[in-house]
Amino acid sequence: MPQKKRGQGFMAAQGIPLLLMVLSIILVSISTKTVQNLPRAVAAGVSGGVQKLFFGVQNFIQRTVFSIRELRLLREEYETLTAKLESFENLERDYVNTLAENERLKEQLSFFESVSSIKAAARIIAKDPGNIYSSCVIDKGSSAGVEADMAVAAFQNGIEGLAGKVLEARLGSSLVLPLYDGRLYVAARLSRTRVEGLVNGQGKPDDPLLMNYVSMLNAQDIQIGDMVVTSGLDSIYPPDIAIGRVKEIRTPKYGSSTLILLEPALDFSKIEYLFVLERNKDPNTTAPEDSLGQKTGTSP
Amino acid sequence: MTRSILASTAIGSLFLFIQTTWLGNGLFWGVIPDLAFLLILWVSYNNKGLEGIIAAFLSGIVCDLLSSAPLGYTSFLYILPAYAISFVRKIVDMDGLVLPVILGFSSTLLKGIASIMLALVFSGELVESYSFGDLRFWVEAAINGALAAPFFFLFKKLTPILVTRKPSE
């Protein structure tokens, strides 16, 4: 019994204040007229929360859907831009290639205009089918005035170099024997000392050209790096076309002539265009200027 | 027989045109593989008659017309290995890999010997020849050997037009 009384006392001690506090709040609410707006406020609060929830869900879904759509759009846009970029890159590459080709053609054109003895400008279209012989086919033949034994030159790095001669002229194409072929002999002279000799190749474009029959007495003045040009002392090659530079001088112990090894003036692996030259009508005529722009005299 | 010879020569000529243009700068180290020669070898091995040798002669003439070589030069270079093949086919059976490689390589060596024979008969000034000391010659032999197996496999598909009568018949 005393325990029950103690529990009722505890409840009264704790509950009553709480009750009173709630009551007082209610009273305040009534007196301030807050209570009449309470249901509305509660309803508004609840509905607002639900609305927020719905809005949040809607927003989430919308954002998700939109972002998927946006992602898709972005991807499409990305792909479009990538394609555009690629086409621009191709355009840029084409532009660079066109520019380079333009430069090359300009160089060939300036050579074409500067040399009056050009019969035809041609492009290399084929090479020898095997590995023993070395020849190339150009796209100009007898229909363009090309004839057998006409000299062929090329313009490379600002130098007009001898490339070979026409071996056979067909109707629309010609077979050209390159300078490095062992069967080709060219009357040549050193540009500086005017010493003469006979140049022929060794069959391979990488091997040096050989200049034979150079008198040992004259060979003393020859220096490494001297330019060798055509002498014009034959009916095929016009004078003063660059052949190559002196690479090595071999003087035999017993003999009367020196062998000179030449570095070809042209890089044959890079030649695309060739110029067929008119025949050298007057074998004793020498041009006033050689291919390097140096004034040259007549043969000694 | 005529069909086989004409077809071999036509396809051989096609290969020669490819060699002068698309393969003009060489396949490896500036060395041009001799595809027409591989065709001649295959035709010689797989025909009982003289189809291979005649096709070798005609293809060689076509090659000489495209080249600066004297007319008949490549014909000789093709005929000698084609003739040698006619003896080989009696001894060994063609497989898919080893024999084509050996045939392609050794026949190129024989072609080199044929060119040296020509250079000895004519002067070296008039005709050029392979040099056994030149690395490019060995590269050509190796390339021809390596390409023999896949090309022989392709030629097998053209048996109806390239072969008249097999040696076993």
C-alpha cells in the first residue's frame, strides 16, 4: 500500500507540471489566436512536406531522366564534335600536304622556267620490275617530243642535277636510265678546276659514282667537296649540270689516272619529277652559269 | 596447254606490273620480290608438260619489255629454275610450308647463277648480274622464299586455269 501511494505521488509530481505546461501553451495559443490557424498550419506543413517529397522525387526523376537525355545529347554532341574535329584535322593535314606539294611544284616550276632547254616535264610512274637493272618509266614519250638519248635532269634542294638519259622513247612513256646505272657514261669536269673525266655509276643508288680518266697531274688540285658537272663534250648532256661532289680521291701507285668517288648531287630515292632536256646541239658550247649559279669559263 | 600458258603469262605479267608500280620501291630494304617468278615456279612444278618453261619464257619477255634489261635476259633467268623444277617434282612432294620456302629460296639462287652465266657468256659491260657477295641478293632470295608459301597457296586456287595435266596423272 505505501508503495502505491508513493507511485501516485511520483506521477502527480511529474505529470502535473507537464500538464500545466501544455495547458499554458494552449492558453497562449488561444489568447494569441494561433490555435485557429493550427490545423491549416499543420495541413500546410504536412502537404508542403509531401509536396516537397513529391517535388523531390519528381526533381530526382526529372534530373535523372534529363541527365540521361543530356548525357545522350552530350554524347551525340561529342560525337559530332569529334567527327568535326577529325574532319578539321584531315583538312589541316590536307592543307599541310597541299602546302608541301605546292612548295615542291613551285620549286619544279621555277626550275622549269629558269631552264630554257627543257623538252618535257615528266613524272616517274614506274620502276624496273627486278633488282638487277635500274631504270624508271616517265609519263612522257615520243608524243611529247621525247627521244632516245635525251638527257634527263631533276631539281632537288635548289640544285639542278643530272638524273640520267632516255633509253627508249615510247608513244606515251619513256624508259630512263638513271645516272647510277653502270651502263651510263657521262663526260664531266670539275666545276672549280675544270679538270675533265668520265663519270659512270656502279648500279646502285647508294653507291658513289666513279669519275675515271682524271690525269694524276691535274688531280693534285682537286679537293674533297668539289662539284663535278657535265662538260657538254658529247651530244647528249648539256654543259654544267651538277653530277656530284668529290667524296674520295684514289691515286694508284702505278698508273696515270686518278679515280674519284663522287657523292651524287641528287637523292635518287626522293625524285618524283624529271625534266627531259633538249639535245646538246653544239658540243663545244658551255653555258655562262652552272647549276650552282657560279660563273664558269670555257674548257681549258 | 595453251590456256595454261596464256593464263600463267597473263597473271605473271600482272605481277610484273605490280612489281614496277606498287612494289617499285621494294618490299624490304628496297628489294622487290619476284612474284612472277614464284608463279612460274608453281606452274612448272604442277604441270606435267612444258607449260612452266614456255610461260617462263613469255613472262621473261614481258619483264624485259618493262625493264632496261636486254630482251631475253629475264627469260633465261626464269627458264633455268623452271627447268630445274621439272626434275625436283619427281623427287619431292609439295607441302604447305617447307618445300615452297626451300623452292623459292633455292630457285632465286639458281636465278642468280643463271645471271652470272649470262654475264660470263656476254661481257659484264653488256649484261648485269647478281652478285653473291651482295646482301640485297640474299634478301631477295629470303623474301621470295618467305612469300612462296602464301602465294603457292593462292595459286592452288587457280589450278583449273593454270594446270593442264598434273605430273601424277
